[in-house]
Amino acid sequence: MGDVLLTRQEHVAVITLDNPEKHNAVDAPMREKLAAIYQCIEEDEGLRVAVIRGAGGKSFCAGGSIDSYLEQGAFGPQGTGVPPIPRPWPASKPYIAAINGYALGGGFALALACDLRVVGESARIGPSGLKRGTVQGAQTISRLTRLVGMSRAMQILLLSRELTGSEAAMAGLAELVADDMVERQAMEWAHTIAGFSPWTVAMTKQLVIDAAHLSLEDAIAQEDRVAAEAYRRDDALEGFRAFAERRKPAFK
């Protein structure tokens, strides 16, 4: 049985999928704990950003635990079905996936649900639904199409392709780094984001998400409203005052 661990480094939450013998596949107890951890992070005002990683350094997440699904009778006409791996959605705080090794099936879906992704050179990421006689659900199709466009998504999904780290970066899915730099890069990004105003980070994230489905006119109008509100907040006063005083701002 695997586990999900939550640690913190200052304002950064680090979630570790800890089932390395099975490439960090997620079983039922891990699903429950992961969902609870998301809620904990969302409610903790001291945490501003989260990094998801896989234990062992060889896999991010190989999806759900197939052995446990077979034992539960999840498949076939009388099957109970397979619940998806919990994803950090919707969440006001940014999530970063630190991807070493495999991120397949449900692990691919989890990576796509994060706001930013760092991928190692030897990583292999992609869908597995068609290979298993199922549809790659868990929001994978919807998210992938929005991230890379219909033509590229169709190719990846219909061919059930495993992308290399380089291919994932070329598709615009992730930032490519050396394998031994994946977690360091993810943490650098996390600490950078954690240094900004939590409210402005949350609003920026939401505006980007909304811009993907709103008309250009509506998206611009919403952006203008939020930007105008931002100037009236204490964070703006602190940010501009810190700039004038040549010091680092202390956002709350």
C-alpha cells in the first residue's frame, strides 16, 4: 500500500506520491488522502503554492493501481468503474508538477491538471486509455486539447503516444530540464510564486483559465475589472512602496 505525504518549505507545500515500487500508482487509500491534502492546502493561508512529485525519482505517477482495480471487479459489464485520481481543480493556489520518469494514464491527467509542469529529459508522459480498452477520461481530453490544440491532441490521443520530455516541451506542455534538475526547478518556481501577493496570484490564475473559454471582449472586460480592483488593495501599496524604497515587498 502506498501513501501520500505532505511537507512544507516556508510557503510551499510539497505533495509526494509515495508508492515507488509501483511507479507511484495511486490506490484507493492514496486517492482519499490526496483529496484531503488538496483541501488542507486550500484552507491553509500560510501555504501559497504546491509542488506534486513522485517518490523514488524514477516515476511521477503511473496512474491508478491496476491490481487493486482488478481485485475490486472494476471492469466489464458488471464492473464498479474506476474513480479518477483526485486533481487539484478547482484550486485558487498554483500547482506545479515535477515530472521524472513516467506520467501515464491517470498520472498524465494529474500532470495536466497542474498549472505548471517541469519535465526531465528521460520522462515518458502520455495517455493510456486506448491501450487498456477505455477512453482516456479524468479531464485529460478537455485539458490536453486546450493546452496543445485540436490537431496535436488528436494525434497524441488516437495514437496513444508516450511523449519524451523533449516532445512534451516542444508541444508546450512543460519546461524541459535535466533529470537531476526537475525538482530543483519546480521548487525555484514555487518559491518565486510564493513571494508574490496570494490574492494577485489567485486572480491571475483565474483570469488565464477564464480567458480560454470567454469571448475576447468578455475576457478583456473581466481582466480590466480585476486589474482596477488590484490597484485599490494593500498589496499594490506595498508593492509600489517597496519598489520606491528599493526593498523586497512583504505581501500578505
